[in-house]
Amino acid sequence: MRYTNRHILEFLEDWAPQSTKLEYDNVGLLVGDEEQEVSSILACLDVTPEVVDEAIALQADLIVAHHPLIFRKLSRITSSDATGSLIFRLIKNDITVIAAHTNLDAAPGGVSFVLASRLGLIDVHFLKTQEVPAHPRGKETGFGMIGMLPESMELPAFLDLVSDRLENRGLRYAGTPGQIRKVAVCGGAGSFLADEARRQGADAYVTADLKYHEFFTASDVFLLVDAGHYETEVPVVKALCDRLRDRFPEMEVHRTSVNTNPVQYVFQEQPQKMK
């Protein structure tokens, strides 16, 4: 069967409808032609020069990204601009870009669901359901997830679990609960759900992009963990690939090999004292 970008858009619309995105967001077809034929897809978190290089090398027709390449309004597209130069290269190589961002955050089986699964949570449900706009097919949508660990864990063991499962040795955290069983998560920037996690009795809340003063809301019964924006969201790329392969078995679907995380960590056994 001949597939076009329109078929991919329809697949994403069924899973993560654009009507469920947050108002500020920019999702869907961002670069390219809806009727262009697709036989090879590259899935990623971010569209970077290295990812575009990879797409060209793989002869991919389409990049499906979580973060939109075009987010703010563009006043011009030039090769001297970082975003403009990427758009130039994409168009020259007939590569389309589709983004699924906050609509994929809100989708059943989306970003936070995959994060919860990665941490081994069971009996999960949305931390905060999305009332309007509703999913056009009646499915529940929302942000964040809350569930249970199979067994209670002490704080050090839980932090080791998060670090290992998300492959991040640089966790930031506050709070000292003795036992952790009920856990809330939100992939990416999720400070807006911390109060809801606490209200629902979570022992721990794992998210990213927490500000300094927000850590003061942690306590001896509530743990806040900042596990990194990239680290809490990138697991959804594999889930996206799996769904694309299930829906389009004849198509080549590649998961990017590029680590697009711009954040680097320095680890010292003993921090130097300030003079």
C-alpha cells in the first residue's frame, strides 16, 4: 500500500488528537507536503542538525518529533538562522517534519504513561484529567500519571531505581519519606502538578525542570525528584516507534541513535570548597 504523510497524521490524530494540545503549542505537520509519499520514518525527541544528518543518511522521508521544530512565530527563514537552516536542509532533502507535543503528553499511552511504565508502576491513571477539549473518540486524556510500586521502597533504593531506569546519575531531589509506594510522574516540565500529586497522597513525584523554591514544598512525607527533561520524556520515542510499526508494518521505522540532550553533568567525588 502507498502511504503518505496524511496517513501518519491520521494515525497520530487517533492516538493524540491535536484538539487536546495546550493552547500555546504548535503540533502536526510543520514542514512538508501532506500528500508526499512515506516509506521510511525517523522518530526522535528533538530535531537537531545531527538528527537531520541521520535522517538524510537513512533516506528517511519523515521525521516524527516530540518537540516542535517551529515553536514560536517565525518572521523569516534564512540559512543564517539555526531553525531556518534546518528547514532549508529538510526541504532540500524532501524530508517532512511532524510534531506531537502536548497532545502526546495528554494522550492515553503517552509520555507520562510510558514514564510510569519505565519505573514499574502499576494501577496507573491520569494524575489530572483533561476536561476540555475532550478526545473526539471519547477516550480519557490528561496530564501526569499516578500509580503504585509493586512493593514499598526506602528512599535510597527508590532513587537508585529512578536513576537506573532513566539512565540519569544526576538526579536532583528534596524530601525524606521513610517508605515510598504511591508515586506520581509527569514527563518533562511538571511542576504545575506537584500540588495535585501531594493532594492525592503520593509519597513521591518524579518530573523535571523544577525551580529552586519549588523544592521547599518537599517534606518528610513527600519526595520531589527532578530526573531531567530529556530523561523523563525520551522513553516515549520507543513507544512511538512500536506503535508506528504495528500500524504500518511495511514501513521502515527508525528510532534516532542521537542523544539530543543539551544538558551535561559533572560528577565530583568531593565538591571543592569555596574560598
